Amino acid sequence: MSCRRSITLGAALFLLSAAAHALPITFSFSSTVSDVTPPLAGIAAVGDTIRGTFTFDPTALSAPSDAPGMRAIYPEAGATLTLTVGDYTARATGFYITILNDWIADGVFLGDRFIVATTAESQIDAPTVGEYAFGTFSLAVIDPTGTMLDSAAIPTDTSPFEGRSYDSAVHLGFQKPLFLNAFLGAGVRAEDVTLGTVPEPNTIALLGVSLFSLCLATRRRIPAPALPLA
């Protein structure tokens, strides 16, 4: 392999590695509806599937952490969230991620928890259902044994959630205004959450560059046939 080809391949692989760590990460999720309050029967039924994605920056640590290494809240990590159940689609901008690693509260060991949830500051884009407006989203994966997570850092892939059955749920909250600051709530609950990683477009593009460079680096030139001596 020539020096020039080695440099080309090395540069491409370096760019791919750097981009993989710098880009935001997108997780996909799916879960099975287990409960629907009557006002929302028009959008979901027991047995339906809730699907969606959420994108976040794993480096956005802003942690009012009262137990360093065990609990971290990332209120600025979440960028976008999209979910669909049946023909109903909701989108949100801004959410927080909470990581509980070997969490102990009031002397009780609660294990590990990975929580994604909207806040009062989240920007919601979703149609109303009758008089009920979409208000909140939460996703939780819970391991009471405390073996799911190794630290309070946000996982950059879904490997911590694979290979075992954890307690997990998605909840969609809706509310109907009554008077002043009083609301009537309704919700959709789903269980058995499956998480997956969605490659970012730039990462896919850089992977293509790297593979192309690899092809160039490994291609061998076929020598021309020798001319017969006079």
C-alpha cells in the first residue's frame, strides 16, 4: 500500500471516528399500548404500537446532581422528539434525560433508570383530540438490580438496554382545560419498550467516503504485459 493511499485511508477513518463522537445521537423506540383512557379512544387502542425517535447531544451535561456518579439530569440534552400511534403524530422540541445509576433513595436501593421526558418548556406540535391537548411525554427503562448502567453518563448506544427484559413504559399525557389553572387529564400508556440507534446522515456519508478510500487503498494495479524482445 502506498504512502499516499495510507494517508487517504487514515484521514477518512479519522473523520468518521470524529464525526461519530461529535454528532447528535438519535434513538428509536417502540412500545405496545396497554391502557387508554376513554377520551383518547379515537387515536389508540390496547395492542397498538407507539413508535418514535428522539435526538440528543450526549455531551450536553447540565447536571444539578445531588449524588455525583449516581444521578444526573440533562435538561438541555434533548433536541427533537417525534412519536406516532395509529394516525396520530406528535412532535416536541426540548426535553430532558435523567440517569439514575445504582440509585438509593431514603435508604432503599432502586437500581438503574433511564428516563426521557418533556418539560413545561418543551415546544409541542400535536393536534388536539376533541378538547384534549397533548401535554407530556415520558419514557422510562428501569432495572431494579442495578446492572443496566455503569455510570451516570448518557448512553451513546442502546447496548445497555439489550439482552435482558427490563421494566419499561411510555406515557402520553393529555389535558382538557376546566377553569383557571384546573385541567382534566387523560392518557395513553404503553409497555415493553424497545430502543434502537438510528445512524445520522452525515455518519452514513462519511462511512461511504471511508469505504471508497479503502477500495482505493487496496486496489492493485495490474502490470502491463512485457513486450517481446527483438
